[in-house]
Amino acid sequence: MLRKHSGVLCVAMCYILFGISYPVAKQAMDSIPTWTFTFITFLIGLAALFPLSLMIDKTRWLAVSLRDWAAIGVQALFGAVLYTVFLLYGLPDTSAVAASVITSVAPAFVLIFSVIFLREKLTLKSGFAVLLAVLSVIVMTVPTTGNDGHSNAYGLFFLALSTLSTALVIIFAKKLSSQLPPVTMATGVCLVGAVLSFPLSLTEGGDFHLLAISQSQAITLVYYGLFVWALPYVFFFHGIWKVRASTAGMTVALVPVAAMLAGALFFGERLTITDVAATTLIVASIVIAEVNLKRRLQPEMTS
């Protein structure tokens, strides 16, 4: 039981840090091109983690197997590069809170994929929990449909792709399990992510000059590299192999809670009734997904 809860806690911390980053990323997109932002933050995450992988994990990087590199590459492609790029392209057309709630539909994708690819059992409880998460998306997005339809549709499209990438990360992490320690896995994700995003960042060279970075932009880049790449992925790989994929998927629903609080406290975003209602539905979905009523009632029935 302790092992299960430690895994859930670690994965939950990963997505809480992701949620806090939504308002930060939205602010960054006003001044830093998407691929340049992605590449630089990967490098910062790599610079922080690589020495730790040598000191803590004693990783022999030249001895890492091709199978482990394949697992790292898939995680980096879907969980880091595609997730971030789709997110950053979609954020300018939505609020940070709306974006995070839309992303929380990931539990539905994870549940479906876990049944198809991992042969996990589909239960009424998990299905109902996912239904609440999907309902929260409807509550959040319906009031905005009367605005600029093209803008909203554009943003929602890329956020949906970002959500799909999030779900696939969890499935691939369970399917392509690795024996590498968490810090090493997180380091590998930052390394491969930097390699994949570097060529496309070169196409933005004329739009952004590295020497012209302001102090606030530098702080944003460092924050994102450390608290969106380095630390969250250490948490993720420490906990993902200790829990079921469907359980890990439900923790994605913590993203909007963190984003809503961060947006309101630090970026002056206005909270609406729909924000609170949607977040309440998400929290309820997590509680329903995690509470095991059958196990709680069993002692009473046997006594």
C-alpha cells in the first residue's frame, strides 16, 4: 500500500509542477519563439541533471542499451517535444486555466489506451471518474464558443494534440519499461529533447537573439528548465512504474488545480464560476478513481 501511494504522490507532483508552468509558458510565448524556448529549456534541464546522473546514479552513459535509448526517445518525443510544442502553439488562443482543464481530459485517453494496449481492466468506477473529467472540459469550453471561432478552434486543436501526447507518455512508460534510475531517465529525456528541437530552433534564429534576453526572460527559461523538465520528470519516472496506467492518468487532472491557483496568485488571471466548477469536477474524479470502496467494506462484511 505504501509503495502504491508513493508512486501516486510522485506522479501527482509531476503534473502539479506542469500545471503551475501553464501561466509561465503563456507569458513566455509573448516574447520567445516556440522552438527556441523548447531547446533552451531542455539544455538547462540537461545541465542540471547530467552531473546528478553521474554522482547519484553512477550512470555509464556509453553503456546504456539501445532498448533503453528507445524508451528514452519515445518519452522525449511525445512527453517533452510534442507535448510542449502543441501546448505552446495552443496557449495564445486560450487562457491558461482553460488550457489546463482541456488537458485534463487525458485520463479518458489513458483509460482507453490502457485497456487496449496494457490489458488493464475497465471498471464502472474508473469509467465514471473519466466521465467527470470529460464533463469538466465541457463546462469550461462551452462559454467560450461564442467568441472568435477560428481562434478558439485553433487553440483547442493544438491543446487536444498536447493532451493526446500526455496520454501516450503514460502508456509508453508502462509498455516500454526501463531499468534505468529516475534521474538518468529524466536526463536522457532532456538530452533527446534538446537534440530533436535544435534543428527547428535554427529556423527561428532571425526572430530571436540570444544576447537580447532580458532578466525576466532568463528567469523564465531557468524556471522552465528546472521545474518543468528536470524535477517533474524525476518525479514521473520515480512513480510511474509503481502504479497502474489508469491511476497515473487520473493524476493529470491535478494540472488545472495548480494552473488555476498559479494564474490567480501570480499572473492576475480572473477566476470564474466555470473555472471553479470544472476544477471541482476534476477533483471529484480523482477521489472516485482512487477510493476503493470494495476494500473498505470488506472488513465489515467479514467481521
